[in-house]
Amino acid sequence: MIRIDDSLITPEVKQTLLANSEHFTFQKNEILVDSGKICNYLFIIEKGMLRSFYYNKKGNDVTNWFSSEQMVITEAYSFFKRKPSNIIIEAIEETTVKAISYEQLEKVLSDSKEVERFMRLLVTEIMLTLGKKVIYHQNKTAKERYDDLLKTHPNIFKRANLGHIAGYLGLTRQSLSRIRSKSE
């Protein structure tokens, strides 16, 4: 979960991106990016919450990312490589976004060193976050992962359903329910 704050983006870069983006509103459960389709947008969330997920070999829905206000989300492989997505991005509540298309982003990147620097910082932040997430899931107990998420992103528990949160934590819904009942 990457929040776009003043350490990542200057007001000028933000204005440039917003001026070159489109405005969309998605309803709860609406799919923004579907598996097998090319992801055409980088989304900056103004209001609401999105999640990205996939279906594992057992057919289970596994959430791998949540994004809410002032966060960014895309299906990076599909967006940058222009290949069909393996990930689905879904609104888990009514969500308003600014969306910059691949073509517009490429144009802005070629015109602006400041936007290019922002994208480099953003990609670095995403890589660091993903690296931490892999190590985190391998070295933390289920209870520790739950406690950390509750501490760092308490609103997720009010906005996302427990099945999505369980998948994000690498747990079954039943395991998450047991952990929650012991924590209360």
C-alpha cells in the first residue's frame, strides 16, 4: 500500500498528472481491470478503496494489494508491458479515481524530468514494499501479521470484508476469525 505523499510527489508533478488524467467513479464490486485484459490506466484514488487479487490454483480468491485515498494502483506487468493481466482490480466500495492512460503517461514522462523522477521514486517505493511483504509473510506469524495490519491500516477492517483481508494476510477466513476472537 503506497500512499502518495509530499515525500514522493511535488505539487507541480501532481498537477501535471491530474491535468493529463481522466476522472472515473466505480461502484462497489465493479471491475476496473480484468484478468486476461490489458490494464490501460494507472489509478490515483481520490475517495474509496480498491483491491487487486487473483485466483490461486485451488480457485481461491487471494487479495494481494489494497489501495485507498491518496494511493496509487495499477497492474504493473500489464500496464507497462502492454500484456494481458493476471490480476483483477476491483472496487470494494464506491471509488472515485483520477486515471492516467499508458499513452498519456508516456507522453508526460518524455516531456517532464520531474514526472520521470516521481515515477522512479514510486517504482522504488513499490519494489521496497513488495520486498518487505515477501520477507514479512515468511518471517511473521499469522497473529503478528494481523496485529501489524491492524496497527498500520486499521481502517481496512472497517472497509474490506474479512475474506479479502484473510487472503491479503495469507490466511483462511477461519484462521483470521480465530485470531480476531483471541485478540478481543
